[in-house]
Amino acid sequence: MSEKHLVCQGATCQCKFGTTPDKLTVKTQSKRYINEKDGSKKLLATHVDIGATFEKNTFGSCKKMNNSPCQAVVTQWSGYYDKIILDDNKGKALLEDSKATCPVGGPDCITIINHGQTAEASAQNVKNADKEVLAEMIPFVNFIDQESHIQLNVLS
């Protein structure tokens, strides 16, 4: 993979010994948001997001504990991006191929299966887009640019 995505709150993680995924929760900082115009949901995840840092703190049944309920705990992260360091918590940004260690599952048993970022098209994106390309991609919508406002008119 030539391009790796940064990981944010809501990223889906899975333990190789668990039965269900869980979502990452960022608890170590509250200022640095990514991939979101409003800056209210997608906190940047870092290597200092350790401990009970998931929404449910479980990956279902744990094969290492004879299928007893998992109690997900991250003791450390590996494979993070050390060129982005947050001033707030000295955390280094997690990448989609970063892995976490659990005291039960061992090193790198927890992987990120979805980085958590989502595409959000804004009116400015539509305004900046090539109108001919938009007409080819979405032929049933008429894109009209008037006085710096974008109007989307569905053709009948």
C-alpha cells in the first residue's frame, strides 16, 4: 500500500483471538480532529491511547481465555507514524496498519480493520469540481454556480 490513512476515533479494530470488532475511543486528547469539517467527532488517535480505549472494551469471546468474555486492554501500539507528534499528549499518530498489544493476546494481536475516516463532500467541493466531470458522473443533476452559491437541481 503506497498511501496509509491516519486513524481517528471510531476506527474499527479486531483482535485475532476475539469474535467481534470494537471501535476505538480517543481519550488522551480533545483538540486535534481529522477528516471532518465541524471538528466534533473524529479525534486523531495516537500511540498513547492505551488501556481500556474501546467503546465496549471487548472483542467478544477470547480464544486465549477458553472463550471467556474478552476484556480488551491495550498496553502499547506499534507501527505508528513518528513524524506527527501532538503537543497536547506527545502522542504519535496511529496509521491504518498500526497494531496493538494486549496482555492476554500478546504483541500485535489487535489490528485496525477500518481507519475511521469518512468522505464528506461539502458545497465548496462541488464548487471546485470540474462541471463536465460532474455532469458525466451524475447526469441527472444540474450543477449551477450563481453568485458563489451552489444549487443542485434534480432534472425531471
